[in-house]
Amino acid sequence: MKLPCENLGQNSRMRGMLLSVALAFSAAPSLAAHAYAQFGDIKYSPGFTHFDYVNPSAPKGGEMRLVPPTRPTNFDKFNPFTLRGTSPSGVGSLMMESLLTGNSEEPTTAYGLLAEDVDVASDRLSATFRINPKARFNDGSPVLAADVVYSFNTLNGPLASPQYRTIYAEVKKATAIGDRTVRFDFATPNRELPLVVGGMAVFSRNWGGGKPFDQIITDIPIGSGPYKPASDRMGRDITYVRRADYWGADLPVRKGFYNFDRVTYKVYLDETARFEGLKAGEFDFMREFISRNWARQYKGKQFDRGEIVKRAFENHNPGDFQGYVFNIRKDKFKDPRVRQAIGLAFDFEWLNNQLFYGIYTRVQGYFPNSEFHAEGLPKPDELALMEPLRDKLKPEVFGAAPIPPSTAPPGSLRENLRQARALLEQAGWTYRDGALRNAKGEAFTIEFLNDQPGLIRVVTPLQATLRKLGVEMTFRTVDFSLAQQRMQTFDFEMTSSRLPGNTAPGGELLELFGAKSAQTPGSSNVWGIADPAVDAVIGRVLAATTRPELATAMRVLDRVLSNGYYSIPQYYGNAFLVGYRPAPFGLPPTIPPYYDVGDWALSTWWASPANK
């Protein structure tokens, strides 16, 4: 479960196929339009030629070699939509496309990709897309409405990963009303639902040749994206080659994108070998997640000569949530006072000073560094939303938003542990016979699920502090595939997790925090949160009609989640830490405000002419 900071918790669990686009109404929602903006703000007019942050004249050619941003492992399937197995990096973003696509400037706007226009009904209960007649899959066949319907029905069916059924729960059906026209009908007039269907991955109904979907394993996906695998061989590394016949190369939303002829993901199962591979020129680009490595390793002759660049790319993205998460399906963690007490044993200040070189900021709430983060007492707009829900909300939610405990003076770890002991006693856990025990005499133990040895140095201080409370924490270190399997079946007690910051939150919140997903194997609700208050507030998020309404509802959600003490908030960084070899590449002159550094480099950089 690896986090992007200090390798903690890969479990963001948001599949690449659910493109994080944000779609909504144009100025005239009853008319077909080239774009769809959730709150009416569309930057680019019909007939625009390219996005401002790309180089539309970027040359094609060359190769980019990079390493996966998540926990490296071998891949054993090409199908990224099923629950079991591991698919290769890039298979979704490079091979699959959606009806609409977002950009890195406008959090809540998207433009036509496979669809040349979108028509949202005036009652908001349906959206109709007309597919571009030029759209082609990588087998040369046209992209038709029947393929879109097939993709929706398949992802919403029993053989795909269960999370898709949660995400598409408010979409009643997809109907082909012509060869290239498809309509989605919605159960509610939710402004975000066109986002959900517009960002759905579309694949050919011929993929797999009629096999049951969960048995499509080694078949190369039939998608419409700009790349295809160079080989069908399973294993560790994978190379994609740019399609000479890619149908969308001249689209405004593709101009200046995907400039490399070849893209290779190199997998190293050892962190030291991976860094040595960068220095040896075995690959070109790597995002660093460990502060110790950033402070101590990124130096030497290659850096002095400029052969490798060490650069922190700043961004304006909402901060990632990172935290130790409790599986509240377990009886020992059902009482929020227990969870709060364990959180009091986490000493962020010591970790940041002693292990992280002071480069991180403490996570506060679930949506840090964004307009969705709740601070202090509820504002009038928040109270107006909360009052009708008072019977569902805890009284504490109406107070000041919780602040993670600190050990900075005048605070101290000793005082935090005193508070923790009092909370544990209130919850029925007292120290006796050498351990913290409940009324039955059972000792309080915690098994921490971990898929990498390097994580232990970060969690060990928490382990030592918990021992002072009489709690014994042990580590269960397993390989990535077994850890993934255990997370999918919720077979863990505690682990670490990361939720990437989101500029346009919506329906995925049901998958992350909704009661329905709490008992759905493979869902992103790793905590097991099943709280009517959470569901009610998410409903208000989905009903927002303006950006301020969305922000208000999100801040209330932050208050509700924070008062549940479902996690121990950790830390985040405000820059992407990257080592890359500059000689082969040209970079766009403008860095967009909202971006992921790996996706941005892969999709908008290019090979300089001398290095093709």
C-alpha cells in the first residue's frame, strides 16, 4: 500500500479508466455543444485549435522511458477492468479513450474526444453523444454507439471490478439511437452524471472474441487510444508504440499530445536498483517519493554535469490525503474514541524533523490545501446545509473542525498519551497484566499490513509509542499482489492509504465513503464507512449547482469524516520531486495549474530532434 510520500499506501484505488474529467452544462443545455462545463465555465470556444499549455508543433518521434509511479510489480493480464490480477502501467491512459476529455486548466470542463458533440436534456435526465465518424479502434474498426453501450453494460455488469457498479449506480441505461449516437438516461437530474458517462472508457465489443469478460486476460485491448503494446508478452517491463494510423492526432484536444514513438515502463523491484538505473541511463524520468532519497541521493557527477536534473515541479493541485487507515469492520476499531486515541500516538513533528528533512506539511482533514478543507467553526453557508441534517450529524460536527494532535511546544507527546489513555478507558480498555485489555481480558493488538520493507522505518516510531499505551503492533509484510488481494477482500486491520487530491469531486465519493461500497469487495471504501450522515452530505455534494455550493458541501463532508477519526492524517508535499535526463527532451513553455507530473511529461513532452 504505497503512498507517494515515503512509499506509504498505494491504495488510492481510483482506476485509470475512470478518467478524472469534469463535465457539465454549456450556456444552452438543450443544444448540442463541443464542450460541457459543470458550472458553465468553458474557456475554449468552438473551433479552438489546441490547449494553451501544449506545444502544437511538437515534433513526433523518439522514446520516453520511465518507471511506474505506484508499487512496481510484474503484470499478469492486459485487462485493467477486472478485479483479479495486475495490469501493466499505461494500458488505460495510452490505449483507451472516452467520449469527452478534460484538461489540466479547467477542473470542471471537458471537450469532445470520441464524441464530436454532447446534448444534455433540459430536465438533466439524459445526455446524448454523437460519435466522431473518424473515430477508429486499433484494429481499424469504427467506434460505434454499440461499442459505447457494450462498454457501459460490461463495466456495470458482474464480471467487471465491483467498484464500477457503484460509480454508475445513478445511470439507468445506455441506448444506441443510431450507428453513431448514444444516449445515457439518468435516475436523478445530477449535473455530474454526464461527467461519469463522458469519462467512461470505451472499448470494442469484439475485444476477447466473445469470452466472458473476466476471462479476457491475455487479449490485447481493442481501444482507440494513440498507442498499442509492442508485444503481447506478459512480464515486468512493457513498451507501447505510437500508432501511425491513430485517428485523433489532429483533434484540438490531441494537438501537441503523445509525441513519442515509443513509451517504455521499466519495472525495478528494488528501490536502490531503480535509482541506479536512472543514473546509468536505463530510463529517463522518475518521480521520487522518499524525502531521504531526495535529500541524500540526488547529487554527484551526473547532476553536477547536468546529465540528470533534480527538480521540484510546483503545482496548485489540492493536496493528497495520506493516512494510516483503520478497518472499522473489526470490532476493536468500531469505537471512534479508540481510533482517536491511536491517532494521538502519532508524532508527525518528530518524523518530519528526524526522517523527512522537514519537507512535508501535516495533512489536516481529507481534502488538504483546497477550497474543500474545513477550518474552525462552520461558516453560515455550511450551517445552512448542516441544519436540515442535524438529526444525522454528531454534535461535534457543529463545533470547530478537528486539528491533528501536535507535539510542537507547548504540546508534547506525553500530554497526547495522557489524553489517549483517558479515551481508551472511556471505551473500556485499561492497562493491566502488561497489556491494554478489554473487559474480557483480551489484549489490544494491531496487525499493520505492509507490502515493502522500507515502510517499516516510518511506522516503527508509532509502534514504539503505542507500546507505551499497552498496544502491541506487529507488521505483516507481504508482496504487492497479496497485499492487493487482502485489501480487495478487506482482510487487514491497519494499513496506509493515499487519496489523490481532486479538483472536481463527485460520484467517486460514493465509492470512497458511501455505505453501499463498504461491503463491496474491491471497492475503495477501505475503512468500511457506513454512516447515514456521510451519505446524506455526499448527496448534497452531488446536488450542487454552482462551484461555491460544491465547496460548501465538501467542507461539511470534511467535518463529518474528520470527526469520525477513521484515519490518522499524515503529510503531503506541495511539489512533485522529479529526477530526469534533460538531453532527450523538449518541455512545453507553460506548466498547467492542475496536473500530475508523470502524465504531463508523458503526454506533452517531446524528443528533441538530435535525440530521435
